Amino acid sequence: MPKGDGALEQYFILDTQVIIRALIIAVFTFALTQIVQRVRRHLRARWVEREQEPGRRGRLATMISVSMTTLDGIIVISGLISLLITLGINMTPILASLGVVGLAFSLGAQALIKDFLAGMVILLENQYAIGEEIQAGPVRGVVEEISMRATRVREYNGRLNILPNSEVRVVANASRDWMRAIVDINLPYSADLQHAQEVLKAAAVRCAEDAEVKPLLQDPPEVAGWNSLFDWAVQIRLSARTQPGKQYAVQVALRRFAIDALNQAGIPVALPSAPGGESPAPRP
């Protein structure tokens, strides 16, 4: 075999070996990312979904999501660097240029750095967790995902909001410790208001004893008395301290028991009047 043919054959052998090694690295990296995803699902099924305490369940889901996402990124970056080295690309000038590029990038990516640092603070302080109801500025909904850069909040109308962590400055968490269910009942001045309060107190007691409502309460419902005065009605407020996130269900139950009790007692509920003394037409 001529000398030139031997060099060519050796080149193809080396080139084939490089391609095989590169493919092995790519497949191995992809396999590791799939393993990470399976571990994520396994941890959620074993720890998160079996956890009974809502606060701890949300914290576990958050930590699993962030840690698995970070691990996934490390695997991909490590695989990419190994692939470049295998292909014979000299990393020294690339790493050297990254210093200059990184400086320029850091000046233009201050928002990303702020988001990352804010994400660390959110996690360390446990300000909120996945599955909790929060309000951040004008956005109110349930936290679906927390990453080091952003928080995803799903509103009740289904709209998904992606909030950069650095923009989440003031947060109202409606899923910690307890919440308060508040129901206001408007009664006409012509009604026997003292009797109406007694009727509402009895309705609140029956509501607290209801099998579906009782587990949602932390304290029995209270009738606060005359809460506000309007030119067309007296407002009486009922309130109850509830389990986190259960205030809406308790409010519905309180309204139902209150209206049923008032109807049985023959006490009317006041409705605001439109100009001219006629009742306003219902809104579509």
C-alpha cells in the first residue's frame, strides 16, 4: 500500500474514533438528562404526593424542581464541554475569550443576576412554595413552578403569569397558617335587626356543625353585628377563621346557611335601588 494511502487510512480511523466517542458522549448526556427527569417524577410521586401537610408538600415540590433543573443544566453544560474537547477544539482560547465576553455579558445581564439572587432569597426564606396561593402586585393565583429566574403563577381564569423573581417584591401568601372567611349580609331598616342577628348567629352555629364545613374551620364563625350603614340597608358581617385556602368554601357555606335562615324567619335581604326607586336590573 502506498504511503499516502496509509496516512489516509489512519486519518479515517482516527476520524471514525472521534465520531464514535462524540456520539457516546452525546448519548450518555441525553441518557443522564432522562434519568434526572425520571428521578424528578419518582421523588414527586414518593415524597410530594404522599405528603399530607400542604406547606411541607409545597416546599418539597419547590426544592425538587429547583435542584433537578440545576442538575439538568450542569449535565448538559458538562456534556457540551466534553464533546468540544473530543472533537479536538482547543478550549483555552474559548475560556480566555469567555472572560471578556462574560464581563460584557454581565453588564447587559444584570437583570438575570438580580433574578437569580432574588430566587435564592425566595427559596432560603421560604416565602412561598409550589401549590400555594399568592398575590404579587396585580397578579393573584396559584404557584405552579419556581426556578432561579422566574416564578410561574396560574390565575383562576387559567392565564399563566411568568414573574421575574427580582420583580416579586411584595407577596401576600394566602396559604400559610390561617385565612378569614368574610360574608356581609345587607338587611333593610324595616327589618327587626336584633332578631335578624339572633337568626344569623344560629345559622353560623349550624354552619360550624356541618360535616363538610367543620374540618375547614379553625374557630367557630362569629356575627360581628352592624358592620356598615348605607342609605338603603344595614350591613351585618359574619366571619370565621379557616384553614389556609379554605376561606372561599366557608364563605359559600356561610352565605347559604345565612340566606336559608333569613328566608325561614321571613326576614328579607336588602337590595340597592336604582334611581327612581326601582330595583336595578341584574347584570348579564
